[in-house]
Amino acid sequence: MTAVRRRFLQAAALLLLALAVSAPAVDAVQWAWLGVRIRDLSEQEMDEISARHGMREGFGVFIVDVMDGTPAQTAGMKSGDLVVAFEERPVTETRVLQRLIAASAPGKDVHLTVLRPDGRRRVDVRLAPMPRTVVGERIGAEFGFVVRDPEPGASSALSVSVVVPKSSADRGGLQVGDVILQVNERAVATRDALREGLADAGLEAPLRLTVRREGSRVSLVLKAPGA
């Protein structure tokens, strides 16, 4: 992986984390899920949307990818869709869409307004409960860290790649490059085990981590988000 690509991925992960950490914290069991990967629009894209659709100002959230077997796929959403409204409320950026979904309940029927090259469409979606694997990732994001996927030849998949400044993880002393060994005294040797451990930990109590840092074991306590 080139240095430029690594910096790009870290910046993208930092943006996603910042959005997740700033979203309202709710009980993880109640998180609703759409099943898409999203990003904000560039200024050039906003200008193009304004011209193409006759909008005074271009805005919306771009659907980068629709995951298989998700509410979004069942509803017919597509990569490249531009979400501009959620239940008639304007969607101006990813932060807004995330908050509106988080404030909804699993099983709720909602409608989105999307823009496509052939015009404006209404898409009806029944939100689902967030899968546990995704809950684990989200809880890590709420505490303020991301664990990177393994690179070819890497010995561990559990190395921390991003720590959000001023987050619980940052204040608790977690560092980029730390390898997570335990979550709340539970050994986590695989990525799935880490997700399960984080999902079980939840957001209401401090998160205890044991990490390997430069050959030493370090114990950390991350305060619950918002505490």
C-alpha cells in the first residue's frame, strides 16, 4: 500500500469516525440499519447536481455501496443513488442521514427521496436491526477508534489504525499501532472475536482494553462515550 493511499484511507476513516462519534448515543440493541456505505458530496458534484436537477443548491448523500441482503438492497436502492430526503426531511450531509436513521426504530417503514440520472424517485424501506458484527464496529467508532483490516502477510488483524482526537479512546491513551489483545478481560484473537467483545461491552460502561505496544502489555480504561 502506497503512503498516499494509506493517508487517504486514514483520512476517510477519521471522517467516518468523527460522524459516528458525534451521532446521538442510543442503546445498541435499538440501532436501526439501512445497509449502505455513504459519503458526502464534493463542491463540484454539488454544482453538477444543481445544474442537472434544477436545484438552487446541490446537496445530498452519495450511496457508495449497497450491501447484500440489507434493507437498502431489498428496497431497490443502488450504488450511485443520491439521498436528498428522509421522510420529507432534507438530507444535506452524511451526519444528518445517520442521525435520522439512529432516531428511527428497527422494523419501521420509512421513505427516502433519491436522485438518479433519470430523475427523482421515492424509495420505501423497512429498517432492520443492526447486525452484531456491525454493532461491534459501531461501538468501537463511538469510543473513537478503528481497527484496520489485515494487510497481506500481516500477523494480526487487530492493530488500531485510527484514534479520533479528543474521543474516549484518545483520552484513555489508546494509540495508533496498538494491537488489541483483550476487551473487558476477554481474549480477542480474531476480528470477529473483537466485534463480539465490543458488541457485548455496549456503551453504558467504561471499556477495558489490554493492548500490545512495542512488545509490552498495556492496560487501558476508556470512559463511556458522553461520560
